[in-house]
Amino acid sequence: MNVVILAAGMGKRMQSALPKVLHPLAGKPLLQHVIVTARSLAPNKLCVIYGHGGAAVPDMVQQLTADGQGPIDTALQQPQLGTGHAVMQAVPQLDEAVPTLVLYGDVPLTTADSLRRLVEAAGVDKLAILTVEQANPFGLGRIVRENGAIVRIVEEKDASEAERAIREINSGIMVIPTRRLKTWLAALSNNNAQGEYYLTDIVAQAVADGVPVVSAQPSAEWEVAGVNSKVQLAELNGATS
């Protein structure tokens, strides 16, 4: 399995010069939590996509590789044009013979057990998404199903009123057949409200290509909680204490 960790965001709402993924949670940078979990899955390849913060993120990654647990590749995303564009930066480093797991450097508490369930659901030829039901899904991508099957993900800004009523949300964490991923990334468009290349748009491409899209759920909602502000960071610190 390949693992790609997206860690290029600026984190404007953190109101800090420190890259968002380097803010500490329970004494370790957010990104380090994600790398530790990823390594516990024994990936063939592990690649961190960085952007804001200059050399600070690759420097931290380099320190972690000194422990003898294997190399961690890095790739620069510049400029930042969305999650799909971020994963494109890792493409040259991915092993096509195994699936690719996409994680986020600011989502630190996903457990290895939940990720293993997701990998198992994906097998070798399915696209699997970690989804969760939320009472207040505002601002998050909604999972659109037809007859129980996932057919696409719609972002809040692009959603209709009916789609905004959906409570099942996309955590962003996915396992994707790598050969298919490369084809789908190449076909992405940025014709949307944000002008970005959304990784979520590969779901509709998978459906069109007849690739099954399945889901798994984490053991707890906090496993998919991201950090976008100091308030959210404090909340997660509370959850880990």
C-alpha cells in the first residue's frame, strides 16, 4: 500500500506563522501523529505533500526518518490548487501494484484499526471512503447515494438544498486503486466554486468506469476531526488528555 499525507495547507485560521500541521497535539506535531499511524500499517511507500512553511515540514519529516523505520518521501505542492492537485504531486512516487491511502496532516486521531477496515473494504479494485454521520455537517462534503450505493461527493458550496440535508459526510480519507487514481487525476477539472481540483471528483469517475465505491466508518466521530483553528486544537487536546 502507498500512503499519501496531504500537509500543504497554510492554516490561516491558526493565526500563526507555524505551518498548521506542525502545531502540537499532546506534545507532538499534528503531522507526526498521522505519520506514526501510517507507519503502523507498514506501507510500501509513504509520501508527505507540503507547501506552506518553507522547509519546516520536510525538516520535521527528515528528523523522523532518522529513527530507522524507513524512508518518507516529500513532494512540494506549489501553488496549492486543491486536494486533487496535491495528490498529483505524489504520482511519480506511487507503486501502481498496490492501492493508495490518502490521509491528512491536520486529522491526527484516526486510528490504525479504522484505517485497516477501510483498506479491507477497498480490497485491490474498489474505491473506499471513510465516512461518518454528523448531526451538523455544515461545510463538509456530502456522500450522495442512489439505491444505497455511493455515486458522488458534493462539496457544501456546490450542493443543492436537498444535498445539504444529507448527514453522511466525507472525511476525505480514501483508499484508491493506484492505476485508476493516476487516470482519474489526469481527468480532473477545476470548474467549481473554488476553482480547485477536488480529489472527491474521482468518485463520479469511478462510478462512470464501473469501479465499486464502498465505505467504512471510524469507531468514533473524533477520529475524523480536523484542526483548522486553535479552538479545534484545544478541543482535540481535551479528547486526548
